[in-house]
Amino acid sequence: MSSHSLKNRSPAGFLEAWDDLVGPRGLPALAPRRGRKPRVPLTQVLPTLTFHVLQDAGTLAEHLFQLFRTPLADSPWSDRRLRLPWEIFDELMRRALRPRATRRHREAFWRGWRLVGLDGTQFSLINTPQVTATVEKARTRRGRAAFAKITTVVLLEIGLHNPLAAGVGRQGESEWALAQRLLAQLPKRALLLADRLYGVSAFAQVAQTACQRVGSHFLLRASRSVKPRVSRRLADGSRLVGLPVRAPRNPNRIVAWLEVREIRVQVRRPGGRARELRLWTTLRDPRTAPALELARVYASRWDHELYFRELKRQLRRTALLQSHTVETGAQEIAAMVLASAVIAHERARAATDQIPALRVSFSQVLNVVRGMWLFFGPFDDVFTDQQKTQVIRRGRALIRRSLTGPRRPRTCPRAVRQPVTRWPRLMQPESIEAPWQFQIV
């Protein structure tokens, strides 16, 4: 077997996996510029950044040498990254992030609809002079936050934890604004799941327009602040309601009514307190979309939170981004999203009819592919094609055996260990050194 056919059969090395991720469209091109040609071309910068966030240790210069045998000191990397326009990363994510689930991945679909989640999170930046001079820290009830944040919103293929699109708030954009932009990249025949932040009339109107354009639907958890107008009750207990759409600059004026189906269901565990769940959906027919089934489908939205945990605590085991500016921090987030797409592709390949993709351990897949990428990187020319094929097969078999246990049906009460008190915030610590004094009273 030739090396070329081996790459086409299974992308075992990182550069092969990168080519498979980027696809036939290739990398976006930089605008022509004057001056000296950069020492590190774009075709090496982008894969190196993604490879870097996938590693436990090492610098960008070391990982560049590992991938391309290009010697470079650490200092030129900062200048090279600062000169990269964000549009390159934005376009790269548009080209690389796409649906991966097939009919073989049954957990990624419900009645033929692809399950897609929309949610946001925040990443903390290091307190460098460049960051503190450009980003204002958020105010909390205990004072200013410890670190500046970058808001990130991801459109996620729920069944595979595969990102379909991502928006990064480099200029302080809110989660709400970023989410509305991502609706333009909603795939065909999808069921969009989102939490209460998006369960308002204004977002439902924008989401309905985006869904109608590609033949999709949404399932939103309704905000308690919206009071709908009941139009008609349906046979399964759900009802058609009208949502008031208000003028942007005059909330007291209703400009239109948006008709959706509202589902109210009580959720409880044995021995626990019942909670009411209110959902809005554009799937209006109770025969093809039963209310109780939709309520159970909405529970899978929690997988979006698990995806963010994989991104923050398993892919990068640091509390802060390692970049020193807002722009390079946004690049690091984009590289993390692209890296998670690579891992999602490996998990999807390991899944079978009996083993869902999310039962394949994210951390174990990451460890296995790191070893395979090292094997097929610096030592690629040492081994024969037959030995490489054996390594690929054993690696795939190890991934298929790296399964997590079935999820336990449990819940935890929403509470804090120590409520906020009126004690003043400790700004400058001080201590007193003196012997204890005792007095009988």
C-alpha cells in the first residue's frame, strides 16, 4: 500500500486530518500585501495553531518544527499572529465546520431532523497590559471580575459534539448578537434547540425566518417574562399561541403576532419537586411531533454544556487562554473549535449501531490521536506501509474500546455552598503578628 493511498483511506496523521477537515475548498487566501514575504506561510500557520491547542505541552515554534521541519524562534510568532486578519479565521471556520452525522448516528437525529444546539460561553483572558487597556472587566455584586472575558457562541451538532459554526466576540459583542449571526449557517432539516435566553419573541421571529429559509424548525425554552395569547388548544394538551413582537425602540407598541406551538410539561424525579417546562416550537402537528417526545428531545440540549466542558477542561486544561491580546485570544478560541471538530470526526468514525459517538471518551480519543500523530509525524519515514496500517487499526480499535459508562439519571439541587453576605470585599490582605491574649469575663 502506498503512502498516498494510506492517507486517502484513513487520515491518521494530523496534516491528513487537517486536510480532511478543511475539505476541497482549501484555505482562504490573504489579500495581496506589500513588503517582505512572511517566514511562516498561511498554509503552515493555521494548522500549527490548531495542532498547538491539541497538545498538553510545548510552544508554537516546537509544534511548527514537529509538523513542517521549519525552525523558528518563539518571538516571531507573536508578530505573525498579530498581522493575521480575523476574516481569515472566520472564513476558515465557515469552510471547515460542517455536519458530520449520518443515518448511522441515530442519536444525532429525531424523526429525521438533525438535532442542533445554540448556546454561548465565556473564556477568560490573562491580565496583560494589552488586554486591560482594551477590554473592560465586567462588574459583579462583589466588585469587578478578576479577568476580562471573550464571549463565544457555537452552533453544535448535538449527537456528535461537532461544531457547525462559531462566533467570537472580539469587539465585546453579546451572546445575543453573535447567536443571531450564526442563524445564517443553520443546516437543512434541523431542529434547533436553545435555552431561555433565546425564548423571547424577538429571537423567535428571527429564528423562524432562518428556519423557513432552509426547511428547519426550532424548539426553544420560553422565557417567563413573555405572556402569549392563546389561539387554539390541540388534542395532546399543547396549544397554538401568539407571541407579541414589539417595536425595537418602543416596547409598548406591538407590531406583529408570531404564532407558535406552546408545550407545558411538568418535570420531576421520584421524591423531588416538580418543575414546569414551557417550550415553543414551529412543529405544529401533534401527530408527527408529540408534545412529550419534544420535551424529552429538549433534554438533549444539555449536551451543549458538556461540549463546553470538553473544550475548557479536557482540550485545554488551563483556566485562562494563553494569548496575550484580544485578537490572538480570539484566534486561540477559533483553533480550539477547529480542534474539537477534528476530535468529533474521530468519535463519529469509531461509533457503531450499538455504540453512540458520545459514549466514546473524548479524553481517551485525544490521547490516542496525539500518539498516532506523533508516530506519523517525525517518524513517518521509518516504518513501512504495512506497519503504518497496523498502527492505524490498533489505534481505531483502542478508540472503540475507550467507552464511558452509561449516564446516570440524577440531578443536583441548585444552591450555593455559602451565600453572599454583607462582609466587605478583601482588597489588600493584611495580618497581625502578636501572641494571643486571654481574659476571663
